[in-house]
Amino acid sequence: MIRDKKFYLTKEGIERIKKEYDDLRRAKTLKTEDEMPKILHSEDLNPEYLSLQEDLNFLDFRLAELKNILENFELIKTPARDQRDTVGLGATVTLREPDGQINEFMIVDSLEANPNEGKISSQSPVGRAIIGKKIGEEVVITSPIKVVYRIKKIKYHLS
């Protein structure tokens, strides 16, 4: 777990993290209140107890990870008007390949990256290549094949 690292999240991303944290806290409470007393009445160390301990260890680790994120996040905000023509975190970028194919991605921190939802990490090859670029600029990404994109549109629609 990375401590003292800044996590950049959208409003949607922070809400998802908060919900997961609350859900896991409730799950841990239920496990310790409901399952622990039954297992502790057993006279010998049994597989149920070991499984419960494993579950609790996982919950504790994930809760610590989420707490660290909640204590060290910065909300991604729409940049000042004069900076909205440059790709940054939170930008939805429309890219065109030489064959005319159009791709649209939102640039997010790695915690929120989900290509199936059109969200790519600023640390991915495409994300790194387009951060700081402007409309009309070409970017070349080589990973594992060479792809050339032209930035067609940049828009921000954050809170």
C-alpha cells in the first residue's frame, strides 16, 4: 500500500470509494458479530475459524487501503477557462486515427481507469502521450504497435 501518495479522483470515483469503504465496514461488523461467537465456542481450531480470520485479514487490508485513499485524495476539477484547450486529468478527449476511426477517452488517475467505460489512466501509454497536448496535435503511441492519433476535441464536464 502506498502511503502519502496523492490520489486524483472524480466526484463519481470518490463516491464509489466511500461506498466500498462503508460496505466493507458493515461486512466486517456482521462477520465479527454473527460468525465469530459461533466459531469461538468450538473446542478446537477448525477450518471455519481459519477462513474467518483470512476474511477479516483481507477486509482489514482493503479497509486500510481505502482509508489511505480517502485521507489523501484530491478532487479532479475543471481547469480554468484558459487551460481547457489542453488535455489534463478529467478531460474527455476525442482522437482520430489516420484511417478515420474515432476514439474517445476520459483521462483519469489509475484508480478509476476502466477502458470498458472509456476511462483510461493518465499513466497508460495513450494517457501519458496526450497529457498536455492541444486540439490538432498529433501523438504517436508505440505499445506494442505504432498508432498515430490526432486530437480532435477536448472537453471537461466535471464539477
